[in-house]
Amino acid sequence: MRFLFITFTLFVHLFGYDTFEIKSALKSFNSAPFTFYIQDRNNSLTPEDVLNHKNLTQLKRNGQLPNLQGPFWSRFEIKNSTAELQHLILHNILPGTNYIDVYIYKNNSLVKKHLLGDMRAQSSKELLGRHSMFELSLKADETFTIISKVDNFNVVNLSWIVSQSDSFMNKESKELIIFGLTGGFFLLFSLLSFILYGIYRVWAYFTIGLHTLGLLFYILALQGILYNLDIGINLTLLTYVAWVGPSITTIVFLIFTYQFFSMKKQYKKFYYVMIGLMVFHAFVICVISYALFIDPIYIKYSSLTGISIIINSIYLLIAGIYMKEVGSKFYLLGQILLILAVLFSTLSIFGIITYYDIYRHLVSIALSIDIILLLIAQSFKTQHNLYLLNNSKIALMENSRFSSMGLAINNITHQWKHPLTHLGMSFTLIESVLKNKKEDEAIEYISDELPKVAYSIELMKKTLDEFSGYYSENIQICDFSPRDTANQVVHILNSKVLIKKAVFTLDIEHGLIMHDYEHIFSNILMILIDNSLDEFNSGSQENKISISIRKDNALQKYILIYTDNAGGIKIKPIDKVFEYFASTKKDNTTHGSGLAMVKMLIEERLNGQISVQNRDDGAEFTVLMPEIKNLDSE
């Protein structure tokens, strides 16, 4: 075994010093086994020095030198041993390499020079593309020595991929089509996320859209597509996007994780760790920015990007396992795929495992799958929340009736106080007369008191009849006078109105007839009025409520404007007053669903709209209700 190992090593060593010979039809090969290099720490070597150097180091199979500061020089010889002219294209495997100076020698004489790299304008190059590349034509038995000087941040690739011109162009065209389709997919996916945000008003969808756009620009910059498009973007900025893209998109992704799991409320420890990671990513962005735009010496800390991404991936994986939420399984699957892609890509770059070209795209593929899984996860959560919300609305509809019945009972209590007091006094008087008076005198006293008893009983019966009619099960569409309905609601709340000394102004035409759900309409008015009465100061003589209803024939809608002077709504933003359990009252255990109930009744039962604003010293509600045609009258 030892003999075989020594023989193999010697074979590779001898083979490495041979010139690569093209002996047959060639499609593509990596020059790494035939490439030798030297590090130029002092930037003092010349192409001739490298051409004649005897102690160059043979390059590894993948051609990459991670975490080493350049520049580096490399030497590679190629010979055409066929009888045909060979048209070749040589390109560096890493899009985004900053500077590559290429010197082509024949018989120790310089015949051609190319200045490549993404920090040089496309217009200065013979071939335009996302890679650093050049064309080389070899006649029969012709040999060239290619000397390259490569200067890049952090990871350096010194090998050349040598391909036939036609083969390379076909392959590159297919890859550009794939990148174009991928870009279109990302754009459509981002647009879909923004549309879903507009529909559901869930910020997680908006974050997914931003995350997708960020990933798109990062991938396009990393793969050299933006450079290839040559759309006038500053070359340093393109490099900047490729370097800080992972940190920026990771911060956005952490924001999505925060939103998806409601971390601040449910998982505070994970929340604090997440804040720390965000600060760390922001620090990395600052370091990279300083290195690229001010002092390049700090680029040696660029490895922090990879470290932060790995730590972040582990954190997200643990979070996905520990934190439970509807749809979290899809979230977890995405993080598993992503961390595996990062792991394989990192190990291949550092030469720990065999490098394959597909590893360059692993992270991009995993990110594409991940954003799909994120949207699926969020969609499952949204559907679950909508299901819960629908159940809440059904319960709220029932609560609407019970709430108004509660108001009725409360007002019946107020309106029965005086009749009951009178009845009690009458019965006490009758009892005293029967005990202390003679029969004739007793009859006279009782005769005088019985009409008062009858009046009190009739008053109580009338009150019950009013409430019984108001809270009947009849919720069919009917013709009704909104003015009469408003007066009825005010009358039902009369006791509370008197206590608060509220003055009503009804700006409603006497002849105006609405064809709609009278019960729902009156319920809406009762909640609005009761809320205002709760907010009024009992000692004030200026408590005012105004109700205006008119028909807009052009819009074919009824417009209800309800105003009071109860001090306005303190909740910010004001639209939150329509959310469930939102309240400015001190007793939050019994209040907070009234205006949510009103909004739901208007939008879902009357197909209308409601808005609110603070005006002067009170609140103004505007309700738009579409006119329902009365087919019977037609």
C-alpha cells in the first residue's frame, strides 16, 4: 500500500510539471493539475520572474486558495498536439474576482496581455461576460505559457477552465437563460408576497418580498450577472452588494422569524439572541463597508461574514426545532436545506471535500427553495389565523346581540326604578289603610291609589313592549325610517341620556326611507351612542351628539355621519379603535369589542364602509351603506 501511495504521488508530481496537451476533441477541463503558483506578498514579482521561476507550488485540484491575501501569480502551459486549429476560451471559475492580469507567452516572448476582473470596465475587454475570460487560438503543435496575476478579497481561484469556444458559448447561453428564469421567478415571487401583504395586511408577507428581492440582487451580483449586464452600476458597488448581501438578507430573514413566531411575546430568550445576531451582522456590514471604501487592510476580517452566516444558520435551525407555530415544519425544512448547502459549499471552498462546480450554486438553490417554503409556512399560518378570526367573528355576532340585550336590561332597570318605587309606596299605603281605616274609608283611599298603581304597571309594560319589539328575531330586509329608528334608540337609552344630560341633533329628512336591515342599523346606532354616553362627563351641560343621514344618488349610497364632543379617540393610529378589545376605557374586562362589532356589522352585513377621525373636541364616524333596491316597489 505504501508503495502504491508513493508511486501515485510521484506520478501526480511528474504529471503536474508536464504541459497540458490537446490530443483530441476537447470540450472542457480544469487547468488546476497543470497550474503552479507563488504568493507575491510584497507585490514585487514580474511576469518574467514567474515565467522563469523554478520553485513554484502545484495547485490543488479545485484551484482555490481560501483565506490568503494576494496577490498570487500562476503559470500554466498548453499545447495543441492535434493537426487542427483549436479555438479556446479560458475563464476563471469565480465570477466577481477583482483583478486578473493575464500574460500570454510563446517561446518566452510576450504575445498578448489581458486586463480582466470585475473591478475593470467591460469596455476594456475583448470578451464580454460574467466571468473573467479571454480567447486563445492554437495552431497545430503550437504551445503557449499563460502567466496570471490574481488579486482578490479572501478566496482566490488560480485555475482556468479551458473550453472549446462553441462549447463554452452554448453552456454560458444556457446558464444565462437559467439565471434569467431564476430572476423572473424571484421577481414574481416577490410581487406575489407584496400582493399577499396588500390582501391580508400581514407584515411577514412584506418581509418575505423584501427578503426575496435582496436575495435576487445578491445572487445576480455573486454570479456576475449584474456585471455582465453592464448597466452602468459602479463596479465597487457591485462588489459591495456581493459582500454585504448575505448579512443584509440575513437581517431581513431574522425579522421574518421574529414576525412568524411572535418571538417577543412567546420566546423572549430567542428574541434577545436574535437582537444580538442582528447587531453582529450590522457590525460585519460596517467592517466590510470600511474595508471596501476606506481601508482595504480590514478586508482580512471578511471571514466574519461566513462565521456570522454559519452561526445564524445554526440559530435558525434550533429556533425552528424548538419554537412551535402553524406552518413551522416548512420553516424548519427550509433551514435544514440551507444549513446543508452552506456546509457543503464552505467545506468545498476550503478544500476539505472534493470540489464540484455544482457547489457554487448550492446556496442559491437552497435559498430559492427556502423562500418557497417560507411562503408556504406563512400561508398555513395565515389560513389558521383566518379560521380563528372567522370563529371570533361568529362569536362576535352572537355577542352583538347579547351586548345590546345587556344594554336593554340595564336601561329597563333604569326605567323601572320610578314605577317600582311608586308601586312599593302604593302597596305600603294600601296595607296601612287596610289595617288602620274603616272599610268605607279604606275603599276611598284604595280607589284613589289604584289608578296610580295601574299607571305604574302600564308604564312598565310599555317599556317591556318597546324592548321586546326592538330585540325581536326579525332581521329581514325591510323599509324603515332611519329618523324613527334613531329616535327609538335614543328613547331606549333615555335613562342614561338624562343622567349624562346629552343633547341630540338629528339631521334626517322625515320622508327618507331606507330598504335594509333595520335591526342591524339600530344596533349600530345604539353602540355608537352608548360609547359616547360612557365618555361624557355627567356634570357637563354641553354633551352633544349629532346624527346626519342622507342619500347620495350619484353614489347610490346612504351616508351616515355621527359626531360627538366627548373628547375624541386617544388610540394611535386611530383605525386601531376598530380592532377587537381595543379600548380607551379603564374597565377593559367589559369593553373593547363594541366598535369592532360595528365595523363587522357594517362591512359584512350591510356591505358598507366605516371610517373615523377626530374633529374639534370629539370623534366623527362616517358610514357609507350601499342602497339596496326594493324589488317589490319596482
